[in-house]
Amino acid sequence: MMDLNLKERISQHFLVAEVVKTCREDVDNTVINNARRLAETCLEPVRCRINRPLIVNSWYRSVKYNARVGGKRSSQHIRGEAVDIHLDADCWKIQLGELVPLFKHYADYDQLIVESSPTAHWLHVSHTERHANRHQYLRIKTH
Ligand SMILES: [Zn+2]
């Protein structure tokens, strides 16, 4: 098992602790490197402009953890290539309206997905080095 330094920065505003917030099993250097590229190409350009924290709900998921939470087997979370974030619990929809255009303009994303359930809303952002980033924007409602 890899020795994780949770306080280590992967970029200016994001820590290893945020990458492994919901899952610490089977983390390797590829996961950390993928997470760093996601932070640098997508999160930091937006974070620096809004000058407010982007709060991480979930980032890396091991294959086992992903299966337990019902994630797709192809989920980019497994590689550290995807993160789910929100700004604030309060006024979330208003803030989302600011956030989505900033990602569309400044982030080199593969997928940008607004996901909402009756009780929660979040933004899924991914970046990959495995193929050209698709700049795909989707809205998904889950029940
Ligand atoms: Zn996600």
C-alpha cells in the first residue's frame, strides 16, 4: 500500500486528502498523477477566478469502493480522473449558474455533468490523458 501524505498539495489549492476523501484503498502514483492533471487543467483555472473554495464531495474511488456505491465500471473516478464538487450547501443553484459557464470557458474537461437528486446537487468534472478531452456537457437527474 502506498504511503499517503494527506497534507501534500497536488496543486495550488488542492490536497492529497481531498483526492482520497471517500476512499483510501489501492491508491497508486497513477491515481495521484491523474488527479493532479485534473486539478491543473480544470479545477485551478476556475478556483483561481472565483476565489472561493470548490468543495470536494468525492474524487478517487477504488474498483471495490466504486462497486459498493453503485458506480459504473467505466467510472473515471477509479483512475482519479473525475471529481464531484460543489461550492456551498447554501444558494447552491445560484452558484451553480456561475460555476458551469466558468468550467465551460476555462477548463479542458472530458465530461462536465450536473447531477441532481431530490436531495442533492453536484458537478462531476473529468479530465483524461488517454484520449482527446471531449468537452461533453450533460445534465443528469437521479432518483
Ligand atoms: Zn462523479
